[in-house]
Amino acid sequence: MTFHIYPTLEIPETLAAGPGPGNTDARVLQAFTNTGVADHMQGDVLRGMVECKHMLREIWGTSNTYTFAVAGTGWSALDTMFSAVMPGDKVVAFNNGTFSDIDTLTLRIKAATPEEHAANPLDPLAAGVTVIDVLHGQSVTGEMVEAALAEHKPKWAFMAHWETGSGRINDLRGFSDACERHGAMGLIDAVSSLGVEDFRIDDYPGIAGWASCPQKGLCCLPLTYAPVSFSDEYIDSLKSTGAYSYVHNPIFEARHWGIVDGQDVEKGTYHRTHSGYAVAAFHESLRLTLTEGLAKRSGSYRTHEKVLRDAVTAMGCEVTSDMPSLLVLNLPPELAGREMELVLNCRARGFGIWPTLSAPVQVRIGILNQLNRQAISQIIRLFAEAMRELGGTVDFEAIEALLESRYGTSIAA
């Protein structure tokens, strides 16, 4: 047998300007590459995991002992959070975009009975799960949550905090308050908001479980650790029902992070093989987040998003999102229907913007860890050039004047 030996894979630097993964900080990459070879039970690896646990509590603003991170992407964290949902459980889930839609599928998989799985294995219609579909481009409101929970009285309620499929922020306060009033345990997909928005978990007592990711607001390598946090109520429920998972069982996962029987212990116990490289990178991303401060970072996102929003609006685009880290927009009428063509042209040039992944097709431009004049100006100029190449009308002098007026004096470069 003849084997074909491929040349060494070389992946060029690109401008990550989509919903995620974001631009990993050079200091995080350095922490990754400077780490020595060590097994997963080596003392510094375990110490790093314990320190990560404490930093996560500070960043998320919580006293939840069960605050740690799951190896993998945000989907791993979400699967861990949803593992407490058992067949037959009553759930109300809100869907207003691509990712909350996948979350609702996960919940139907978790809550479906064996009979419901057999009837439709890949898309089980769990009788206990009620999905509230909200129109694309609209946010989930507290009034919607209140009405649904009052009617259905579920054990669990779910919502995405920030939905990157449509670029919408959903009402966290209204969701938490409704969960408290109706005795539901709230579950939140915080994949896009952690590390970008300045909020505290403990300010939302109706929410029992949180799941996020490393590669967006924390700007770490995509395959490191995805943060989760669980209230005592959630853990008590999990202890009473169990979960059909070993790898993604929150109680088992927590043990390797030095959390055993609801208490912090000196070091973790074996659960899975962790990577010292990933621990070091994740540790550095958390250190940088705390050093900068969430209030400052959140303010920077809002400032730079406003510049980008005004620039694309001046190009004739209509922005339909309200997330400070991501624009979701419609192209000008003369370019309508050519969204994918524009996105592919940009990506071919190393400018990584994204389309929406569900109808209607829109364009998404993100600014994760691009919080400076040079990066935002480059994003705006590249997008303007891409629109002009398709025949769009762009006043480049007006765009440059806008950039100068915003960044000339008031915003640090």
C-alpha cells in the first residue's frame, strides 16, 4: 500500500471578525507555548486549575462553589449544564436564533422518554418541553417569560443571554425574576456575554445554571475550558436525580477542580486527562480579564461597536442587532441577496466575517478582542472595499472623516 504524505499544514494569520472564535491575545498564546510537558496530575497543573476556579468566581461575580470549567468548547459547557435535565422533566425554552434553537434541541434530547427517542431519534418531540419561538431579530422579553412560566409551571426554564445567531440581547433580569416567582430553575447560555458584559451571577437568584465558552469574551484558544457555574439548588436536584453522563456530570467534573461534596479541597481528584497547555492558556486569559476589569472592557466594547455601527450605517446597511461585540446587518437594497457572495469574498482575503446561519441571511461582523482604533478602522475599510467590489456605493472620504471624528480625540488608539 502506498501512502500519500501531505506537506506540513500551514494556516495563515487571518482577521477574526465574526461572532467567535475571537482574536486570542498574544500573551495567552505565549502561556500555551511556554508550558512544559506535564501530566494532568502534576502539582502545578492542579494548582492552576484551582486558581482558575477562584478567578472564575471573581469574573462571574458569584459565591457558587460549583464554579469551574469543562474541557472543550461552549457546547461542552452547555451539555454539562443540561445534564441535570432528565427524561420526562417539564421545561420551557426560548428560541430566538440559531444557537438557542440548537439548545432547545439539546433540551428535547435530554427530556425525551425512551419512547419519544425511538419515535424520532435525531429530533425527539419531548412532550415535557415547550419551546417558545421568538421572531428572528427580536429579543426575549421578561413579559414573554412571565407568561410562559405562569402557564406551564416548568421545573426548568432556559434562555440564551446573548444570541449570536441574530445578535440580540435577551432580558436576563426579567427571566430571573419570572423564574423566582414561578419556582423554576433557570438555565442560561452565556456563551457570548461572559467576558464582554459587566454582570454578576449572584444578582440573578432565579438562575440555577450558567454555561459559557473560552473563545469569545475570554479570548482564549477555542479548545481550552468552557466555564460553568451552578447554584446549590441545581446541585441538590442533580444529586436527587442523577444524570445520564459521566464525562459531563457537573459533580464528577467539579472534583478535578478541587470541589468535592460542596467544599473546596486542597487539590482535585482524577476525572479526565487535562492538558497543562490548555490550563496555562486558560489561566492567563482569566488573569488578563481580571487585570483589565469587566467594567472597563464592557465600556470599550460599547464604544467601538458604536463606531462600527455608525460606519456601516453610513454605507447604507441596516443594523438589526444590539450586542456590543457583534453587528448583524442587512446590506443596502442594491446588494440584497448577495450576502453570501460578499462574505466569501471577504474570507478569501483573510477577513473572517460571517453570514447568519439561518434565514433570513444577514451579515455578521464581530469585534472580539479588537478593541482599538487600528483594528476597528481596518475592519471598516475592508468591509467598505468588499461592498464596493460588489457594486455598492461607498463614500470613502466620509468613512475616513467619521473615523477621524470618533478616534481623533475622544477614544484612545
